[in-house]
Amino acid sequence: MLELDSKIKELILPYLKRADLELVEIRLWRGGNTYNLTILLDRPTGGITLDECASANQEIGAIIEDADIFAQRYILEVCSPGLDRPFTKEADFRRVLGKEVCVYLKEKVNCRLEFTGLVEDVKEGSVLLKIGEEVTTLLIGNIQKAKQVIK
């Protein structure tokens, strides 16, 4: 599946660049004889409309069909990441400077896999989280999942 994810990403990135869209996440799973492909898109400045998602769905669908990468039936869904969008890169964390996030790690830091705090800074592949009076540095490469805390 990872190979298929990479192939899809490689195919759609030129279109996304032309359309000034940002790939947030590709979710691909198989249910019986059908592949389910969900692609989360956003604008670099944030905010994508329903019409833009529909247009991107048509364009991406055509790209995938032309490449003939699925041997079986597939369902494509292109949508906005929503308020609880996953964070995967530095730019995602910069967008929420000063806001509260919840971070789940791949490997423990200070004997913990989960942190919740304010994004104080982002630099050189790291996120600095302010938790109470303490600042903890987390490597972005060690982050399994992260999202903004919505209250």
C-alpha cells in the first residue's frame, strides 16, 4: 500500500502545484474488492471550498484513470481536512503558533508518548511545545499524529 500511496502522490503533485493546493494526507485502504482512497487537500493559506474539492476530485480521478494504477475497483474522495486536520510538517505547526495541540509520538520523550501544549516555536525539524511553565522540544520526524485542540 505504501508503494501505491507514493505513486498516487507522485502523480497528483504536479496538478496540486498548478492549482495552488496543498496535499495534507492520503488515506488508502482496501475493503473487500474495493480500494478506498481519501485525499485531504487545503490551500497553503488555509481554507478550501466544496466546489474546489469537487473540481479536484474530477481532476485527480482523471489523472488516476489515465495512469491505470488500480487493477480493481476504487472509490475516490477528495475533501478538506476540517478543523482537526492532521499536522505532518513544519508549515502545519507554524499555522497554529500560540495555539494548543495534542501530539502523539512514535518513540517516547521524557518517558511519554503523548503531549498537549501550546506551540511556542517551530525550527529546524522541531516543534517547541509550552506545557505549563516548561518548554519541550519534539522532533517532527518522531511525531506519529498531531492536531489542534478545538474547544
